[in-house]
Amino acid sequence: MKVLVSHPTGNANVRAVIDAFNRSGILFEFNTTVAVNPEASWLKVLPKSLRDELLRRKYDIHRDLIVSYPFREMGRLGFGKLGWKNFTKHEYGKFSVDAVYRSLDTRVTKRIEELEISKKPDAVYTYEDGALATFKKASQLNIKCIYDLPKGYWRAERDLLGKEREKRPEWATTLAGFKDSDQKLRRKDLELEYAQHIIVASSFTKSTLSYYPGNLPHITVIPYGFPPVIEDREYTYTKNRKLKLLFVGSLSQLKGIANVLEAVNVLGNQVELTIVGRKSTEACLPLNVGLSEHRYISSLPHQEVLREMSNHDVFVFPSLFEGFGMVVTEAMSQGTPVITTNRTCGADVISHNENGWIVEASSTSAIVSQIKLILESPYLIEKVGRAAMDKARTRPWAQYGIELVEVISSICKDR
């Protein structure tokens, strides 16, 4: 059994997939855009910012297992650094994210078509927005089509966030999911139509697929793993100081940032807030005002984000629409108790009042009520934080890989 995996950028969850497949011996190859050898001399002549970006594209699998098509992605990165927005314009730019996904999809299609019959993979494992052409060709060749949907289904997003736009019109500019063309949305639906098995990382993502108007194949929920747990965590909060709250994520109401700012305004001098994340737009006045009133950091290296998590009392992530939300598991691994919603991975990794708290989505009052309970019972910070670390220890990334390989093996046997 061999599986071809394709993804343009190889983020954390994709890396976990290819590492697990590689360790188990089922990885046929990984098709991507940029795969960098850190020893390459040409890297040294690039500007530092671009060099650092490219060095993230190092993969810990044998080079013979990687097939790369770098042109579109290198263009996207380069023109992005130069600020030439016409080239990277949403959907229609020659080097847009969408163009990168579609280009890789086309390349993978040609790749599996050109392979000899005896040397073709048993399955292709690919992702939303980059699967349609691959699935069409794989179906013709009797190759299994496995679809990884990393975020909720678009019809559910339009419904749930459409209600939020009506509720908070001043935040509407931060909700970018409504920019997708009908053509792009049709592609998403066709990908689901061709998929023979769907993998999702949260129960919430699975629930959003109930909005799909057609028939769906089997859907398997496999939550992502936790990063390594912090070795030494101290809890220092007392009622003599403000409760230190932290938010990390894109500064969009998709992530519930408006609710965080509103809750902090209600709680006043009982709390202090740190916000880490990039603005989704400069045109949202309440966001700009909120950032000016609190400690704001636009970007940090990953290890510094983890350090911020361990230096705060409570992590607040009240997302309204989240495929998983790895910041939740990252905070838990640092012993920082999390307040999140049931529209994230919360239902899959948190037991309410035991190792975290789950509140109603889009409800500022629910966040305020939960924080007030913590202020009244400060011992909860350490109790829940340590329980969060215990949970994180039970599910390292390797466990995610083991469960995924078991599912894929079962799918491929059923040919």
C-alpha cells in the first residue's frame, strides 16, 4: 500500500501526515511547491526575510520522496515581499494562493498519469482547493481519493458568519470568507463529490458538512496532536494583581476577537490583555481602537508564542468558525488553561471545567461570566492548567499519525 500526498505549503498538520506515512512505509511521495535544502548555496544570496520564509520548507523525509514544483509559490512569496498586490490578488492573481493550489493540482494530475500502471500509488491524499483535477484522474485510474478538509464547509461558514455580519456590521470587513467566487465554491463542492473518504480534525468540522446538499462518503474525525508539554510551569496569579489574558490568532471576528475586546472592557482593571496576530484589514475601526488600548504584538516566532502562553494566566480563543485551532492545543501544552467555543477543537480535547472551558460562540457575556468565575476562584488556574498538560501528554503528534495510518490502511484494503 502506497499513498501520494500533495499540499502546497506543508504546514504542521501536513508534516504530521507525511512523517507518519513515511515512518509506516506507506508514503509513495510528497508533491509540493517548495522543498528547500538548507545547505544550498543559493539561499545565502536571498534577502533574510525571504530566506527565513523558505527555510520553513525543509522536510525531514528523504529527498527521493519529494517532488516539487516551485515556480508559482516562489512567485507568490517574492511578489508578496515586494508588495506587488496585483500579482497575488485573491483568486485572480497569477501568483495568488489559489493559483498555487490549482497549479499543484494540475501537476499532480500529470504526475500520476505519467507513472507506469505498476508504479502508481494506491491512494492520493490531498486537501481542499487543491484536489479536483487530482481526484478526477485518480478515479479514472482506480486510485483511492482521500480528502483532508482542514476547516469547516463553506456553506456552513456563509450561514454562521453571515449571521455575525448582521450582528456586528462594523466587523464585517474582517470576515474574508465571503470573497470567494461562485466558481471557487463550485470547485469545493466537486472535490467533495469525487472524494471517497473524508478526514477532518474536529467534530465541529464534521458537523458543518451537514450543510452539503449531496451525498457524502464516510467522514473520520482524527484530532491533531499536542506539541511537547512544558517541563516546568509555575502559577503565580493572586488577587493582588490583574489576571493576564492572552489571545493569539488572525485579528478577524472569525476568531472572536471582538468578543475578547468587549469582555475585557466589561472586566476593566481586573484583567490585562495581550494580543498576538496580524490584522486581516486596516479598515476595521473597533479593531484599531482595541489594539491601541492593549499590549499588541503583530508577529512572533513560534517558540516566542509558546513562551507568551506560559507567561499568561488564561488563553482566550472564542473562535466562531475553526477547523481545529492549534493554538488551543499549544496553550494547553504550556499549562495555560483555555477558554474556547464548541466551534473549534474544544469538544474533542477539552472537558468543560476539568482541563479547560467551553463557552457559547459569539457571546461576550459567556466569556465575561467564565472569567469572573476564575477571578473568584484563582486556584482553578493551576488545577485546570495542570489537567490541560495531562491531556496534552496523552496525545502527542505521533498518536495522531498512528490513528491516521490505521484509517488509511483500512481504506486502501477496501479496494
